[in-house]
Amino acid sequence: MNNKLLVIARKDISEAFRSRSTYIVILVMILLSFVYISNYNNYVKGLGNKQLIIDYSRSFLNSLAYVLPAMFSTYVCSIFANYAVVVDKAKRNLESLMASPVSIKQIWLGKSLAVTLPSLGVGLAIAIISFLVMDIGFVAPKAGGLVIPDPLAFVSTFILVPILVFGIVTIVTYIQLVVTNPRIGNFVFSGIFILLFFGINALGGFGVSIRYFSLVYLGLIILCAVVSYILSLSLTKEKVLLSSKV
């Protein structure tokens, strides 16, 4: 079973990395990182007290450590999802795949892996590089040293975010498999990206600690697991074939 999942995932990943859209998304994320850098620089200019600069820098970097990995990974998902499901449905490749000795649930999980694995690889890499550039190049000179994120931020980045992204992807992939317009899934990814982008500012405005993002992620993981299990009970080849032929 594992070999079948990897074969399905490997093909979709290789196709996505041959697309210019993937690299455009990477460029957008890099530019977005510069927006955060600019916002930080503009704010600390008005802080005359050294301790205020240190406190704000720590809070700012903690926010990035919690949010950037999830935000960037989700954003990349919208590109890889096109090649995992949308293109295959348009080219009728899914019909050929379902005619092979592979179950529909294996196809579902294989497509989900094809979206999740490269999205996490690209999203986490750019998030970590952006954080290091921010910390070493801009925060350290103003705060008098490097700022280390909270331990929970590491747990969030390397454990909670990957599980959460996979959970979200399984749900969106199911939607793409059974609806006649699989591009609807891209709106879901875009909505999550926007929610994370503006959510950090909204929570900060209400005085909510960014540390609670770990609890939010954990709750969302449980919710995604329950929804994915329920959806798996109703996934059939007939549903996918009917949605492809409309």
C-alpha cells in the first residue's frame, strides 16, 4: 500500500515542480517576508527604550515562528493541488488510475501526500529562512542579540503544522475529487492563507497571546481528523467518476 501511495505522490510532485506557477508562489512568499521586515523596521523606529525594542522583537519573532510555517505551507498547497487533482481530472488521468489495482482511498491519500509533502518542504524552508534573515539581519542589531522562539513554537512548526496541513489537504482533496469544479479547493487554501495572514494581527489587537496558536492548531487537527474519517466512509469511485463526466 505504501509503495502505491508513493508512486501516485511522486508523479504529481515532479509535475508540479516543472511548473512556473510553483516558482511564482515562492517569489510571492519571499516578497511577503520583506513586508514583515519593513513593518518591523518601521515600528521599532518609534521605540526609544532598549527594553521595549527587545520585548517587541521577541513578540514579533514569536508571532512569525507560529504563523509563517502554516501560512506559507498552506499557500503552496494551492499550487500543488492543481497538479494532484485538477489537472488529472481535466486530462481524464484519474479514470485510468481508478482502473488500476489501486483503491479509491489509496488514490485519495496518495493525492493528499502529493500536495502535503512538497508544500511543507517549500513552505517550511522559506519560513525558516525568512525567520533567520529577520532575526540575524534585522532584529539582532536592534535588540542586541539573537531572539530564540518559544519551545512551543518549535513544536508547532515541526509537529503540529505538518499534521494540520495534511489534515486540511485530505479534506480539500476529497472535495476536489467529488465536485465537478475541483478548483473550488483552491479557494479553501486561499481562505486559510488569508485567515492566518490577518488572524495574527486580529489576535494581537485583542491582546490574545500568540502562544495560544498551538492550542488552536491542536484543536483544528482533531477537527480535521474527525471530518476526514467521516468523509472516508462516503468516498467511492462512482462519485469521482460522476464528477469527472459532468
